[in-house]
Amino acid sequence: QVQLVESGGGSVQSGGSLRLSCVISGYTESPYCMAWFRQAPEKGREAVATIDGDGLTPYADSVKGRFTISLDSAKNTLYLEMNSLKPEDTAMYYCAGRQSPPPLGLCTLAVGRDYWGQGTQVTVAS
């Protein structure tokens, strides 16, 4: 059974940085389209960034140029480097992945995910 365990969240001042980690375990076949999502209080879940097998990394417009997603396959760990944090980045951040290849082989932000972590809280103070 695939398990995703996030860590690295915390409280920072506006303009600060954090690096989130997601350890991936329990799989017989590597999950596809690993991604980071976030959900702020009373808001819907938002896809932040995803990465595919070729290293392509689509980002949400709200985080482009500030966040970087990466995958260390040797460590089975997904990362999200977050810089120039803003109060509007405050949310619970979740790691997610797919059980099967995406339609047309495209790992988009919108494609469905089957595996989810429990989340790590990021709070940015103004």
C-alpha cells in the first residue's frame, strides 16, 4: 500500500522560505505524476505543482517563479522548495500521486490523483 508522508511545514514571516518533503513508500510500481496540492481554510483544494517522468514541472500561476518541485528517486522523496512566501500561501500542503499513467501521458495539474498524504501546515505571517 502506497504511503505518502509529508514534513517540513511551519510558521514563517512573509518573504521567508520553507522546504517541504514527502517520503514515498509501499509501492511495487512508482506512482505517476507526483504533485503538491494545498488547501486554505474555507477554500477549495488547489494544485500547486507537479512533475512527470521527463522532469516537466507545470506550476500554478500563483506560485510560478517562487516555488520549485523536485523528485529524488534515489531517496523516494518529493520536495517543494518555497521562497518569497506570502500570507496567501498559508494552507495545508498535501503530497499526491497517481496509480496509473495519466491520459495521453500528460501529467497536468488537473489530472486525477489516487494517493494522498496527511498534509503539513504552512503558515505565513504578514
